[in-house]
Amino acid sequence: MEKQNLKEKTKVELLSLAAKLKISGRHKMTKDALTAAIQKELKKTKAAESKKPAKSKPKAAAKKKQVKPAKKSARKRAVSEPGQPEQVVVEKHWQEEVERAKFDLFPATPQKETFYAQDLPAAYGETRITVMVRDPFWAYAYWEIEPQRLEELKRSIGKNAQQAQMILRVYDVTDIQFNGANAHHYFDIEITALANNWYIHLDAPHKSFCVDIGLKTATGEFYLLARSNIIKTPRAWMSEILDEQWMSTQEEFEKVYALSGGYRVGAGSLELQEIAAKRLQEQITSPGISSMASEAMPRKERGRKFWLTLDTELIVYGATEPDAKVYMQGRPIALRPDGTFSMRFSLPDGTQFIPVTAESADGVESRSIIPTVRRDTERPAPKIKR
């Protein structure tokens, strides 16, 4: 039987022929595999028959002429026989195949292991520490210590390494070029060996800091593992700098004051200027005024000297690849050389959505994180004891 004729057959017909030829594993094969296996088996059968004693050609020819029409007629009868729909024949054939398959043993088809790469690796195989500003009073540090580097340091320390404690040494380096030994002062924080990040309470707004991580022996000697970047905490109060570009001329000053209804009969220009300057100074030095506030702070009561004011700010910080593009609320923000970033926001009452999107340098991938923050402020009436 030619290969072209086999391809014209359906898979059900090929399976039936494979069953007659006793080809094992046929129900697992594809149609192309079945065709190849049948053709191979037919070649073997034909080769075996050619070795048998040859019969007279007329008889063989006569037999061939008798057999060939018989097959075609048998096939036609099987298809056109009334009461035997093709679907019933196919279902019956598959039931027989399933029954026979119970006794055929095959090795399991090897499955390719699916590998899902992690979004971020657990470690980068380097020794480093990074510090980020959280607010005027707190900083956040994270680090990675390569095990080989730690073992090398312990060997250099010697026998004192057994009792050495892992610490963070925080330096105040405000307004100096830090060289490792000229800090204004420093303090140590003992950390556990399994920790890889820490919140540091600085309690020092508007100052610069640097953090070392290393081992401190029982005798007080410190051995450095890694040194961080330098950070500067923001102010916790209003800036005392008044830019001259906001100063107004005397003529503009009087116009503004007149529109506010501040003129009164008999008041001279100098007196008016002194009154307005006094009011302006009160507003500037008032702790309730903030350049970052989105709503007015409550004014203190004039009847008594006692008062209270409060506002809330939000710090959003994170990190990505240094060459990525980061957008916060649709606006691009600058990254530090190590890929970290932080932003401060005023937090008014209500629900705030702060979408942050990072795009890879090649423009192929982007990732987004959308924190949702809600603030509800209550202002109960003051209680005055009589």
C-alpha cells in the first residue's frame, strides 16, 4: 500500500489497520506517526512474503483481481449498510481501542518542566547597604551581605569573631566631606544575623547621615562590611529663608492693603505699612502655615493663649532599575543613582490614589503599583474647665 493512499485514510481507519498489523502503542500515536508505523510494518510483511516459494503468475494475478474488488465492495457495504451509522461504528471502534489499551504499558511521555522566573531575585550576590529617607525623623536601610565576604572578615578578625555582633553604625555627616573618621557623632544599632532591613530612628530633621554595616567585637573594635550612600532628612518646620523676589513695592503694598479694607481715617502711609507688616509677619511665623499643605490649618483662638494645630504628610518611596522611567500620578520623577526614589505629599481628608508606574529602559515592560490612602480628621469642640 502506498504512502499516499494511507494519508487519505481517516485516523479511525488507520487505527483499525494498525490493530490488524498488531502495532503496539497505536492509540498514543498521531496520524502521521500511525502512517509511518503502518508503512514500515507493511514493508516488513511484504519482505517476509517475498521469501516464501513463488506461485504461478496466472494464479497470483487471478487472486489479485479477485481480492481487490472484494475489499472495495466490503468497504462500501460497511459504509452503506442500513442500520449501522458511521458514528456508531467509530464509537464502537474507540471502545475496543480503550479496552485493549488497558493492557499496553508505555513509558510516560516526558514533560518539559515549566520554569517561572522570579520577578525579583532573592539576592544579587554582592555586599552593599542602601539608606532611604522616610521622613524628617526616620530612615530606612536595606542591605545584602555576601556569605563569602562575611567569612573572609571573620577569618581576618580571628578568635574574637566568635563573639562579634552585627551592627549598624549611623554617622552624622552634616555639612562635612565624610571620610569615615570625621563624623560629628555616631551611634550603633545591634541587629540580628538574619535581618536584611531596618528602620532607623534619627530624630534629627535637616541633617545628613551615612550608615555602615559591620562586626563589632567584645573589645569594641569595629570591622566594616559595607558603607551606604549619604542621605539628608527634610525639615520638620517652615523654612526661615524669605526670597526677595516675593517682596512688593510700597505702591503695590498700599493697593493690596486698601483692597483688603485695612485703611482707616487718619492713618498715614507709614502707619499703614507698619500695621500690614505686623500682620504679614504673624502669618509667616505662624506654625499653621505650610507650603505643602493643601488645606488651611485651623487658626488658634484669640481668647486664650493655649492652642493646638496638626497636619499630616505622606511619604511614598520605592526602588527599581536605575535606568527605568518612573511616573507618579502621571508625572515623571527623578531616580537616585541606585534606582531608589521618594516623594512627600500633603495628605488632606478623603481617599487619595497614588498610582506609580515604572517602564523598562527598552520600553518592553511596565509595572504599576497603586497605593490607596484615606485620612479622616476629627476636630471635637474644645473643653474648657470653669
